Amino acid sequence: MSGEVPAARFRNFITRQRDIILQTHDYPDPDAIASAYGLSMLVAELGGTAVICHTGSITRAITQEMISVLQIPILPAVLAPGRENAILVVDGRIKNDNVTKFPGRYIGEIDHHPGEITPDGDAYHDVRPHYGSTSSIVGEYWRDLALPIPQSVATALAIGLNTDTQRLLRGVTAEDIEIYAWLFRHADREYLQYVLNNNIERADFAWFSKAIANLEVRDRFGMTDLGEMDNPALLAIICDFLLTAREINVMLAVARTGGRVLLSMRSESSQHAADRIVQYVTTGIGSGGGHRSMAAGSCQISDGSPEDFIKRLITERFFSAIQHSSYS
């Protein structure tokens, strides 16, 4: 069993399991949606059935359009059929706070984020923190099983891989590039380019303006507070944008939604890892994690005003990390 390639191991797993729920992390991004879609179609090809479910709204218009154009059957959690669900987490970890627990039995996880594997000898785990996206893992399944991949699946996976690696520039490995080249040959290239080139909307400009106005920079560490935000998916896009400033090599963007503070972090610094800093900032008040170059977290606002909470705990902790080489 240990000598099996991951694709063959997944095929054998589905042969035994047959019917599953594919749960993305909350507020799914294109990588989560695409990888769940690719898995659902693969499960069907292998003779099983899979339903894609999520918690949290999908607010980005281009992501909603991708779901519509590629006909991705993703459902809000409340529509998950039955209570005896066998649930496989996609682009997330069973133990993570950003995976709202559904009724049913968790049978495994497929992900590219680092973190503790849930100990269960019968569960399926394919976790590859060195990969740039979960879409890369799913694309590899299709390629290694030598199955004819539908154009819609190849297109979705190519979009997910691109968005999570910032067009193959962030946290990318040779494996990601190899599978992208394979997906590209089978994808709708015109639609792929359209999605990647239309990532923001005119209505987003006000948020970019606010982020720039509230930007504070100290010793190449940048932070901006966007206040109450009804479109949390935009937070990571703004964080990526601000990191392009030459004077910033570690960037933190924060926003509030539903009584919580959301954090998005990016790092280009060899001395400061984004995941380590997010974990430090959220210690005792929330949780966070990710990769060296990109990370995210959330905190429950526990006392005082939201502004005071952010200033007293998040801002001060973030900028204090400048002095700590231990976050490399």
C-alpha cells in the first residue's frame, strides 16, 4: 500500500467508499472550488458519486461566473443531503477552524497546506505542503490515472492553480509547473485568460483606495485595516496588490466581519515566514496558518472596541515580529 502512487491510492479509496461529500474550506476560493470539482468528476469517472458543499458565501463575481460557465455543481452546506455523510475535506484540514463541521463522518482530507494530520488509520490523507495548490494534486490524479480529462475540469484546475500561486510566481514547485503544462493543453485557453485577467471589479476600487489610505509601513512591514468588510474574499487580493510596493516585503491586511477579525498575510522576506507570523499574532485570540509566502487567520473580538482590539493585540504583535528572527 505504501508504494502506491497517490492517484492509484485515491482510486482504490473511492472503489471502497463510493459515495462522498466533498467539503471545501469556508468561503471557498477558486483553488478550493476547482479542486473539489475536479475530484467530483473523477469520482464519477471511477463509478462513485460526490456532492460538493461549502459554508460561507462566494462573493467574487468572477468566481460566481466561473461556477456558472463551467457548470460546477457546488451547494451551500444546508443543502447537503442526509446526515450519514461520508465527508472528504478538500483544500483544507479537518481540524482547521475554517472548516465548519457538517453532520456525518469525516473520512479524509486532500490539501496543500501544512498542519497536523488527523490521526485515523482508516482515513484518506493526501497532504502536500510543498505543492502550490490543491488543484495541482487533483490534476495529477487525472494525469497519472490516464483518464480523459473534460475541458471544463482542466480549465477549472488551471484557474485554481494560477490563482493560488499568483500565476506560478508564489510557492510554486516543479510539480506544479509540470501539471500546469499538462492542464493547459486540455483547457479552454481563451476562458482561462479571461478569468485571470478579470479578477477585480469596478466596485472594488473603493476598497483598494481605503487600503492604501490606511496603510502603515515600518521597516518593510506593511499593515492596513479595512474595517468592517462585506466581501472578505477581496482581502487576499488587496494584500497581494500592496505587497507589490517596492518598500514592502511583508504585508498584513485585516478586516472585520461577523464579530471576527480576518487576517491575510504575504511575505517575500527570507527572514520572516507568513505562517509563523500569523500563528504568533493569533496566539491566544484565534488561529492561523498557511505557507511561508502566504497565510491567513482569524480572531474573535473578545473585549473592547474592534479598533482597540486590533491596535492592542494584532497591530502591536505584527510589528513586533520585525525584531524576531525566530519567525523565519
